Amino acid sequence: MSTGGGMGSHAAPVETPVGDPQTRLNEPQTRLLFIPVSGPRGMGEYARASAIALAAGRRWPQIEIRFALSRNASYAIETPFPATFLPSSPTFHSREVAALIREFRPTLVLFDNAGRTSQLRAAVAGGARTVFISSRPRQRRRAFRLRWLSLLDEHWIAYPEFIAGALGPIERLKLLMLGRPTVRFFDTVLPQVDSALAAAAMARFGVHEGEYVLVVPGGGTGHPGALSAPQIVAEAAQRIALKSYPTILVGVTPQAGRGAPPPHELKVAPRLPVAMLIELVRGARLVISNGGDTMLQALACNRPCVAVPIAGDQALRIKRCVTNGLVASARLDPDDLERVALQVLANDGARRATHSGPAASPAVTNAMDAALAAIGHLAHLDELPLEPVCESASVSAATAREVSALAAPRLLFLPVSGPHGMGEYARAVQIAQAAAARWPTAQIQFAVSREAPYEMDAGFARTLLPSSPTFHTPEVIELIEQMRPQVVIFDNAGRTAQLRAARRVGAQIVYVSARARQRRKAFRLRWMSLIDEHWIAYPALLAGRLNRWERFKLRWMGRPLLRYLDVLLPPADPRTAAAVLQRLGLNDKAYILLVPGGGTGHPGARDAVQVFAAAAHDLAVRGITTVLVAPTNGEELPTAPALQTLPRLPLAELAALMRRAQLVIANGGSTLLQAIACQAPSIGVAIAKDQLKRVRQCAAAGLARSATLNTLSIVRAANALMENEPARAALVRRARETQLADGLGIALTAIEDLLRRSSAP
């Protein structure tokens, strides 16, 4: 719908000779600059701008497209277009935006809820046409200020008229007086139907059209007042999956905990490309979304929808859709969301997800064609030949590259390894095993020290080095050049020359830091320019949040992307739990679980396994069913009738034992965090120097109790907790409140993003 005066006119752009005349001749004649609001919270404006930009690039391949984005936006690094990164949202950086406009010389600038008067003037002075997109009343009022009306060619109101409200008398009067800009209501924007991409997306998640529930809490970023909203929606998704409805959860990894649905019922996806997400929307039996663009996209696809408000501006929007009989609404509460969703699913014949409403409900339509038509007119693209689009064509070249990268990815893991400790190797193996499950044809390779005493039975190819990879740069470079990996993951290991070798072969680079020294190394400017992602191996609660100097460096460099892995833990699997409990005869027994660690000695704590074994024996002698998970290392461990000693277990089985244990006694490394994430009452025992602080921090936070590495201290701490049910309950409650994130899900999401980037031309 369009309302108001004509298009208006600006002075013709002044061509300033720049550089070589032949270079100027070969430059694209049409340039589009997108300036959406962007930052650490929300991504609706960017998603809308990106969808329009992708569609414009497909229709007119000869145009040049650029974005201006906040470098603090989590999605900024994923943009498929060239971008200028700013310290925060473009609205607050008029000088930089004006400089970008002068340098880029756009034909058309699209401001999405962003912009200042000086920025619009810079665009007009440079000869550009201007579009302002408003999706909130405040931005709409700004666009109707007389000063702005004289600078805008078009004003697009980003929601249907029945939601945003028709033009008021004063708005109509201003348009009549100035004769500009053209005002359009754009219900929502969707990419064109891509049957090949739809088939690929459904095959990826193992679902069929019309059979699955699609849950999209939002852009994966929190909103003020609803920072926990994505996890609340994720919990409802888990509950729906437990009712045997195939469910896809997009953009958020649910917290590890008890009662998780089987993995074949709940599929967790990272933030997806817009085109792929919309194909999943089109095929869904039910869409559960926030009250933003995803809700309207579901309605435009004629899909039943349950909407939940996760931001302040969404409640009214949902209410108007409910009033018009378009959606069902639920509170931001897992119980209510589950109830409403199951009620809608029970009504299979419904094409609308409400129980009552007006007989003639307004339709929500796809405004993409209208947006492209307006862009074509403003940028004088109407006269250019359109790129022919074949409905039956296969996936685009970019999508084909992405599919190829994800079909058989090449991943190289370089963890610190040697005669002491195995935390880095264990973490790398867990991530590699999860990657192999996600991409069964993946080529996964390790480079480790041959001095490492732990068994390397993970089933992955490996290159053995005389010692840790850090000290063997020529061999590591040779391996990188031969394998040509798409992603290289250095875990507390690596040299600058090794990172540069990975960069030369086009690999994406991840550096994992688990100690303060390695974290400082990753924040050296030389390394920051080489690393794509920096994963801090522990939660911010333990590792510490970014300090001012680190934040300054990240803002200045605009890279790498930083993630906290929190804890690596596979999702709960009831079948695995039942099998291991039955095998060990623990189905109807309360037990204590002791896990000293990986079985390699640490300097100053080489007898850790023996100390844990002696403590396990003393507890078992008192009649307490006790399970010790520890390698013997060739030494004889004490026995008792109530004591079971097991070798190292697969993580899924160990986690199943943790979730059922009355008490877990673990080393102060990753095992302690895994026990806390399993919401098990826990005692931490430091067996290495770097674990002392970690155990103290967990104890201070009320997440665990502590004991020293001697038998008497461990037994006393265990007896004290076993005799104090309220204390154990308090530990469980605190662990549940802390909500450690699923590091495996975070790592897989990151790897998938990196693989997509590696496939970019």
C-alpha cells in the first residue's frame, strides 16, 4: 500500500574523478547502502534489511551492496555483504556514517529505524535517494517531522496497517503540504519460494513438511526486561518434544538439565540464514515465535502461530493479531506456552491458530515485491535487465558452496598434550565427537604429543608429534598445508606461524583459552588479527568477564568473535541413562559418584586417583553405595562390597550417572562444572594448581562444597553433605539458577557459522 505525494527529486549526483579512469568505468553504477539499527540486543532490523538486500542482489547481480553495523552485534560478523563496523549502532556515529556515504557514494540509502538528520543530509548531499523504515511509534513520529519529510523519498512502515495504525489526520496533512515522501505499509518481507532449499533444510533436520513444530524465540539476543526469554521458550520446546512432536528450536541452545527430550524429537539449530528459516516456516505444522517479524512471516506463509512477547513493543502487536483472529497468544511462561501450543496442535484442521475471531480477518502479505519495485524505481534499476530466475533451478551458487562446506567439513584439532593432564584433549574430543554426529562425513584430524599417556581411542585420524603441537611448528604447518582444513581449533596451543599457515590455506581459526596466560595471548593484537573466534573454556563466573582493555581491543579490531563455552555436556538421553543404570544395578539405589579426572598425573598431585579411591573405599565401607570412575593406571585400587570401580566412561554415560547421583565428588576442572550443570550436589577437589581458584569460586557462589586432596577431608565433606538434605537441595537450587550454557551446542553453532564463512567466495 502506498500513500502520499510523489517521489520528489534531489540534485543529480556530482561525479568526482577518483583514481584511474578505467577503474571508475568498471565500478558498479548502482550502490545500495543499508543502515539498520544494530547492537547487542535484538536483530529484527538487520534481518529485514538483510532479506531485502539478498533479494535485491539476486534480482540485480550487477549492483553493489554495503551495510553499516555495530561491531557489538553478535550477527555482525555473519553478514554476507561487505560491512563497515562501528562502535555501536549507526545512529550514534554520524561522523563515521557521513564519511562512509562520501566514500561509498550510494545511489540509495535505506535507514531501518536508524539515522540522524545529519546522516540523511549527507546522503542527499551525495545525490543518494533515501528510504526510512519505521517499526515503532517513536521512529514513525520522527519520520513525520517536517525536517525529515523534506529529506526522505520514501517512508516504509514495517508492519500491517491493522497493527501499526492507519495514517492520522496530522500525518495526512503533512504529506499533503509537502507532497512527499511516499508512504508504504509493508506487512512483512519473505524471500521467494525455493523448493530445493526447503528439501535440503528438512533433510538436514530429519523432518517432513507439515509434521514438525518450529520454535523461533528471536534473534538469539536478549531484550531488556526479558533477558531469559529465549531459555523460557526453549524449555517449552523441550516439553513439546517430550510429547513426541518433532520440534526444531532455532537460535538458542536449551540449558542442560534433567528430563531433556530424545535428540530425535528435538533438533537444535543455530541462527539460520533467512532463506532457510523461511522455508522451514513454510513447511511447519506450527510456528512458535516472538511478537516480531517471525510472527508476521508465519502468518504470511499461512502457518498456525503461537506468539509470546519477549520485548516491550510486542505485546500490543500480538494483541491486535489475536483480536483479528490470526494467532494464539501465550504468556512468557513455559507452562502456559506448552499448554497453548498443545491446544493448537490438537486442532489439526485449523488454518488459523486462534479459538475465535472475526469472520473476515485481514491478510498478512509478503511485501518483498513491493520493496524491490520501490528500490528499482528509486535507484533507476527499472531500465536494467532482470536476472532470470527459474523456479525449478537448483540452490544458488552461494547456497551450493555452503551445502558443500557442510556436507564433508575438514576440521583440525590442535590441543595442548603431553605427559600431564588431559583437559584440552578431552574437550577437543568431545567437540569432535559432536561434530562427527552432526556431519557424519566430516574429515576430522588431531595433532597430539606421543608422550600423552591417555588412550587415543576416539576414532579420529591423528598425527603424533614428539611433544605438544606448540613446540613443533614445521610439522604443524606441513599438516595444515596437506590437509587444508576449513576450520582449525587450537586449544591452549599454537604459535603465530601456525595461525598464519592456517590463514594462508583459507581456514577459519578458533583459539580456546582455559587459563589466564593463554587468554592474554589471544588478546595480543597480532593474534586478534588472525583469530576468527576466541572461545573461553569456562563460564564468565569463573573465567571473569572481559575487562576494559579487552573490550577496547575488541571494539578497535572488530574481531575475533568471543564466546564463553561454560560447560561441555551432551543432552540428557533417557535411553542411555536407563541402560547404564541397569548395567550397573543402580536403578533403585542412591549412590555417591567419585570422578578424580582423566587419569594422568599432575605435578604435585600424581596420586590423585589413589586418594579418590581411598575415599571411595572408606565411604563404601560405611555402607554407602559408591561408584568410582577412574583408570587404574596399572595400580591396584581398593575394593569393598558397596564399591563399583569403573574405567573411563563415555561422557553421555558419565553425565547420566551424575544426573542421578545423590552426591558427586570431582576434580576442580571440567568434571566439576559438568556435575553442576547436571544439577547434582557436588564437592570439588583441586588436583592441579589452576583448579584451586576454580573450586574456591564455585564454593563461594554456592554451587559446590570444597575439600582438599586427602582422604580424610574428602570423606568428612561427603558425610557432612549426605547428612544435610537442605544443604544438598540448596546446591541443586543454586545450580539450576545459574543455568550454565551448553558449550557443545555453542561450539557446534560456531563451527557451522565458520564453515559457512569458509564457503563464501
